[in-house]
Amino acid sequence: MPSAEFDDRAQRQLERLQSTLNRAFSSVPFHQERLKRNGIRPEQVETIADLAGMPFMTRRHLGENYPYGLFAVPLRDIVRIHTAPGTTLSPSVSGYTARDLRQWTAMVSESLAAAGVGAEDILQISLDPGLNDWGRDYKLGAEALGASVIPNSLLSLEKQLMVLRDYRTTTLITTPSYAAQIADHVQALRIDLDRLALKTLILVGEPVPPALRRRLEDDLQVVAWLHYGLSEVPGPALAFECHLHEGLHLHDEHFLVEIVDPDTGQPVPPGAEGELVLTSLTTRAMPLIRFRTGDLAKRLEGPCACGRAAERIVWLPGRADDLMVLRGVKIDRGQVLAQIAAALGFEPDRYRIFVNTEKNRRLLEVWIGVDDRIFSDEIKMLEKRMADIGRRLYESLGVPVTVRLKERDTFAAEGQ
């Protein structure tokens, strides 16, 4: 990037950062109180590097300020409200002004256009209910490009394939794990790939290992593209791949990125791996300031040969926190346990919460140890209690859940 262009971009980022900090400090008690507690005022941030002196935000703060405590504008200015699984019984809530939505749609459209999506395409969205909001945003972004869109809907794998074939879908947006299920089904049924118009696979919600990407591209005869998003603010496609597939281009006109050591919170050297921290620059309704995503990433140095000036990151497997990621939905074990306790009326002393992978089908599985408080001679009563727990979890998380009763000696003494 030419020096003058770099300087202009950095100046715009700084101006937008200062505006965001001033608005958050004056309009959101949470931000005002924690900055005052740390002896910080927005005007002290004179360079982007000064941001590192500010405290972090985490998902816990979203739950503590449920539902509207982090909004920086009056409710009358909010035109859309999203929820995502939180870390407690309360979900995390995010709001959007009309301007926020316009900017977001433009970001999603640019990300899709980088994958070659245009007016000639038929785009199919297949995401779990926990990512329904992302489905709406991809719909708007694709429609802005003139593409025909098959909106997100709950269909069986067989019906998804029927739509894929009969509607002549050219672009599919889904998670890597669900794409693997589709690929397995296509191979098992020996579906003639010449009968499919599919050429573009956009993967969201989870990083995709290189071996899985190659298998999906080979088995479905497509080109795969990775998008990075955040369920809190604003949603999908905060970063996207260009045709060179050498890292993800961040929409850095709208977000500042930091990579920090997960243990110390200190910035890591250029090119080193660490936790991705995001600060919003243009979001009006609900600014995020140094939000710890829990995602692992590293920054790529130097400009991309595609000519885009935006910063690039590599999204890495694993987590900096203890959240589970199931088909793109981030799940906190503490939240799952809280839902179980709410359904039972008490917290079980023997339980296990984990993601079970069977032939690329990933399910949240919950084991609960049987004791006198749970045991009943009526099998139907036990089945009803387990069904109630499963229903509560599905409603709050939006991903498939299996709940099983297990003998107490199945579990380690600590209950996990």
C-alpha cells in the first residue's frame, strides 16, 4: 500500500475510533463507569496504539447488561434487535440503527462479490436456527447484488439436496460441518455432479482445516471461500477471502483488530498467533470496545497481491476460551448447565456436556447422572423431563441436542 494511502486509512480509523469512544463514554453507563474506574478518558486516546491501555469487553459483559444496557442510542432509533446464546440464562442482545444495517449489508455484499457472486447466481442459505440472523443478513447482501436467494429454512438433508439440484443453486452458504454432511450424502447416493449447478461454497461459523476444504472442493466440484463473523455485532462477513485465498480481508474501515496473548492480554509480535480482539468504528447502536472474541488468529504482514488495502488475518482452529463451537454457534457450558438446573429445579452433581461427532454430524450431547432427585418409576416421566431439557436447550442455543440419563459411576468425581 502506498504510504499516503496508508496514512489516510490510519487517520480515518483514528477519527472513527475517537468518535466511537466519545459516543460510548457519553451514552453507555457501562463504558463510562469502567473507563472512569481505570482513570481513562476518551480524549487520552490520541493514537490507535493508545487503545491498548483500555479494558477488554467479554461475552460476560453482554449478559450482565441484558437486554439494552449497552445500547448507545435511544430505543426509538433501533430498527432491528438480534439475540445470540450468551454465557448465562440471558441471551446476548444486539441492536442496529438503519444506518448500521445499510453499512452491514454493504459489507456482506462486498464479501460475496469477492467470491464472484453476482446477478446471475442463485444463492441457497442453509444454517442452523442459532445462526438464523446470519441467514437474513446474507439474504440482504446477496439481493443487493441482484442475486436470486433461497432464504434459510429448516429442511432435512434430503430436502436441502433436492432444492440444491432442482432449483439450480450456484452458491451455497453453510457451515463446514454441514457442508461435510452434504458432501457425504452426495457421495453415498452417487449423485451425478453434472446435474448440479453448484460452483461456489461459502463456509461460515467455523475455521475450516485445509484437508476438509480440499475434500469439500473435490467431492462437490466447487471453489470454497471462508467468511469470518461475530454473532454479537454485527454478524457475518466481518472478514472474507479474495480469489487468492491467502488470508481473510478484514473490513477495517469498520473494525479495528488486535491480536493479544490470551493469558496476559498483551499484544503479540507481528505474525504471531493469539486471540482476536475487535473494536467497532462505525457501529452506532451498540459499539464494541476491545471485545475479546475467543477466536484464535494471526495477522498477515504486507499487502495482498489482489490489490485490496485492507488488513488480513488467518483464522486458526481452537479457542482462547472454553466455549464450544457447534455448527457455527458458540456454546458456553455454564449456560447449558443453567438451563438444565432451571428445567430440573436443581443442579445435578454428575453431568457431562460435550460435542459428539459421528460421521461429520456434530451434535451437542448432555449426560446427566441419575440420583434420587431424578429417578422415577415412571419411565414416561423420566422421558418427559429429558425432553423438556432438550427443548429448552434447543430454544436457547438453536442447535441439535441429545440428552441422556447415565449411571452415576459413568462420571468422574468432579462431575464433568
